[in-house]
Amino acid sequence: MTPLDFEYLRKFLKDQSGLDLAVDKQYLVESRLTPLARKAGLPGISDLVQKMKSGAGPLSVDVVEAMTTNETFFFRDKTPFEHLRDTVIPALVQARAARRSLRIWCAAGSTGQEPYSIAMCLKEYGPALAGWRTEIVATDLSNEVLEKSRAGLYSQFEVQRGLPIQLLIKYFKQVGELWQLNADIRAMVQHRQLNLLQDFSHLGTFDVIFCRNVLIYFDQETKVSIFQRLAKRMESDGFLALGAAETVVGLTDAFKPHPDKRGLYRPNHVTAPSLVPGMLAAKSAARA
């Protein structure tokens, strides 16, 4: 792969998926795209790039899917699900008592472990949600991972990563050497292909948004744009859950940290979400 090939791929991935690939990540591109090139019957990545430039649509989709990270596991990081159980659901059960419905969005649903962890949390909450309409929408850029999520079928290794044994026994059945989520849990999750760089207003509004471990791959400007649009998709008393390495601080005033709840944020009740003053000053200086 030549330096020009690498720069082409960096720009392509940023434009198509928001992935902001650092200049020292050439090894990552080579490790993930060399197998894809061979699968396509091409000698190497330079040939892959040439075919992409010629307008090979499906191949370009394969490149994006190969390069976007889909690392996930059940109840990843634990804390967000403790917040969901101990803070978010109790608050919303009280606030939504009249309408008796909840909408939750997993904005990077990957192979399903996160949305299904949320579904199990709702099931475990018990009688307080009996008779409620609960909707979990799982979106991802990759159709391949969404297909795996729809199937709800996981290896022994995958169910051993973060999933308590009592929940495995309660909500899964063994299918050969694999484990499949019960149909009632799978039915709680809707799957839709979505690129966060594009408009997502058609999804409607949500009480809770999980947007975890995806914004870390975007540059500052893209993060700000996504935060502003997420705020418009959230109920005024809703909750936003971010990954452990992610924050709204210094990026937007659309959300504020929830007191004493790391990674949990609330809408900031501003009329028009905007950049915080420091960021505005920085952008103004950059244009000067």
C-alpha cells in the first residue's frame, strides 16, 4: 500500500463513516483490508483502492465494514447498566406513569450485546414495567453485524464475556455449540441500518439514548454535530449514556453530566443546542 493509497482510504473512511483514522494507523488498514483484497481476488490493497476508484459500490461498503470496530460484549463496563437499573428506569417509571411506554435507542448496536443487555435489564425490572410498551431500537452502520444481532446467536466465548450465568440460564437456549436468546427478548429489539453522519430525525424521540464507544472515533466537529442532533431526538427529561472515554464537556451545552453518575447525561434545557463558548472562540480563532 502506497502513502497515496493510505491517504485515499483515510479520506474515504472519514467521509463515509466519520472514522478519523490517525496517520500512524497504516498497520491497522493493512491488517483489516489485506484479507478483504484477497477475498475479492485482488493481489493487494493498492489494487483494492483502484477498484474502489472505478466505482465498485459493494466493495466500498465492504471496506467500511471491515474498518469500523465492532468490539462489544454483554453488560460492557457494567456501570451504564447499573445506572439504567438504579437511576434511569426508576425515574422514567415515575415520569411515564401516565403513558406507560419507554423508547430506548442504541446508536451503535453492533452484534447486539448492548441492546439485548438493556432488554434483559427491562425484563429483570419486573412488575413495575408489566403492561408497559417498551421499544429498543438498535442501529449500526454495518448490515453484517445487524444480521448477527437479529439472530441473537452467540458462541460460548461471547456469552462468557460479561453475561451473568443466571441470565444465560434464564434467557438463552443452547443450539448445538451456540447459545440463542429467547424469542421474547429478541422481539424487544428493532434493528435498522443507520449512518450517524446522516439525518436520523426519522427515528423519532427517545427517553434513553445509549451512544457508547463510537464517538471516540470521530473528530471534534463531527462529535459536536452528533451531540446537537442527539439532543433533538431526546425527551426533555431523558438520559444519554456515553462510553467511559467519552464526554460532552467542552463540546456542547446541549447536555449536562448527571450528578455522581459517571457517563450519564441529561438534556440541558437550552432552546438551541450550541457549542460551548470556549469551543466557539477556538473555532473563531481558527477561521481568523
